[in-house]
Amino acid sequence: MSAEDDKLANAITDVTPKLLMAMESLEIAQKSLNPNNIGQLNGLVQEYVSALKTANDVLAPLEFPEAISAFGDYLKQACVYCLRAGEGFAKGQEDMMQALRANRAMCRAQEQLYPLAPLFTPVNEYFLEPAFRKKNILETFIDPPDSDAGIRHINNARNERGGLSLYIPENLDKLQPAALVMALHGGTGHGSDMLWSWLREARSRGFVVIAPTSQGDTWSIMGDDIDKPYLLNYLEFASEYFTIDPDRILLAGMSDGATYALQVGLRSQSPFTHIAAFSGVLDPLLSIDGQFELARNRKIYMVHGTLDWMFPIDMAQVANAQLSAAGADITYREITDLSHNFARAELPSLLNWLSPPGETL
């Protein structure tokens, strides 16, 4: 091995764990973020981001051999986006929205890193839930995947609206019915980003994720509903690639996506068996239009933070009371100190709730 090869190998060995630690620190900070603790969280984040920057300064100018140039591009771009997320989080001390937008750069970092999962055990583990990282499941993602499996984006580039991003676990047994989660982004969001909020859990537990993008900047909460026909078509599209478990079809949403999930889920002949609303509100028109009658026995999981600055917690408490009074089979989770964030830590409990009694995803 030449001196240049040694230098490249050492740079890869140095940057990879620092990249993963920086990404983990940003995830922890995002899920704990509220206006009162951003300074403290930023101190934690910047410690790991600084270490990554030092390692990346060595890696970035190095050239990869042609045979592994794609590998090098993925790794370098993952570092670039992670560092960009760190910069955005730091700016959040002056402008909270900057810290929230940093999550979009994190999604792009994960997107660049994911193709390396079959090559590096630490990367493979990063894309699994912690409880699954030491199980034999790791080995099932090493072999070349089924051509239909993995991540695909259909008319869903980040400059497009109305498409979908789809994840089918690489080790999914397509002969067995699989649970499906349709995950709706928040206002001005995008399905290709929302996908990453569920991929680790889907990969660990073997369910499929559809992450559509709204036709407009947000979902059809008011006025003509131009989004619902697409959601139904996406279910039909997914059924061409695997067998959907008819008892486990979850419509989940964050913020505006949560509000819209409740609107769509509480309609007659809805194909969705379960509804999950994260940091959303209940449209008062549901009561006026008589749709509350359709809430009876519907399985609904609501999650809201006590420090939500966009939709205050009392709005969620009222929604819980109204849905309970309407006879919904509702699970309500109020998270202390959570702001207007996606409560990913709730997903294990939610996914257990999605499964039949005595079973877990």
C-alpha cells in the first residue's frame, strides 16, 4: 500500500466515527430542543461537530481511486451536510427556525450515508434502532437487495411537489403481509426528508414507509382537498410491490401533517386502520361537518409537547377530550419539555400499539 493509500485509509478511519457521533449528537439535540435549552444543547453539538470538521479537513482534499470514487463522494457529502446542520443549529441560538431547518441538512447527510450501510458495520448499526444493533438482523442487510427493495423517490426530487418517497426494507419477505406507515410532513416540508424520521424503525422492524409530498406548500387542510386522491393512489401503488397487512395501515403526521392525518383518517371508508398525530391540532370543522361520529372506535395515537410554541398544549388537551367523548380508542401522550418537534422517541411505543395484542413490530 502506498503512502497516499495509507493517508486515505487513515482519513476514512478517522472521519467515519466522528461523522456518526456528530450525527447522533444532532439527533439528540433536535428531539430535546426547546427555546430554553438551545444554548446548552449547542455546546454539546459543537463539540462533536468541531471534531468532525478537523477530520473532514484532512479527508476533503484527498482523491479516491476510480473504483471507489462513488463511495468517496457519499462519505464526503455526508460530512458536508452534517457540518452544515451543525452550523444551522448554532445559528438557532439567535433564530429558533434556523435550528429547526438544520434537520433538513441532517436528512441530506443521512441520504448520502445510507448507501454505505452494507459496507461499514458502524454505519449499518446507525440505521437501526439501538435495541436492534447487536442482533443478527445486521447480517440480513449485507447481501445485494431485491431490486424492488430499498429507497426510491417517485417524482419527488426536492424541487418537486406531489410525489412520494418509498422505503421497502431490504430483508422484507414480500410473501408475508407487512405493516405500512404513511408519514406526512409538516408545513413547507417534503416527503424525502420525512422518510428519514421513520427509516431506522422500519429497517429494524420490517415495515414499509410511504412519505408523500403535499401538492402545495402544505396539506389540503382548508379548501378543496387536492391531496387525498394522491394518498389513496399511493397505497394502490405500494400494493404492487408487497402485500399490505390490512389490519396495520397507519396514517401518521407531524404538525400540519398531523392535522391533515386526522382529517383524512376520520372519513367514511378510510383505508387507514390507525392514525397518529404528532404536534398537530384537531380541525374544528370536523365537529361541524359531523365527522366526529366517525371517530367512534377509531384507533388514534396523539403526541404533544408541553412546550409546543406553535400549537400550545391546551389545544392538544381539548382535542384529546373531544375525541375521547366521541368514542375514539385514543392513546394520548403528553411529553414534558418537548417543543414543536417530532417525538421520535415515541415510535417504539407507537409501533407496539400498531400491532395486534400480544405481538410487536
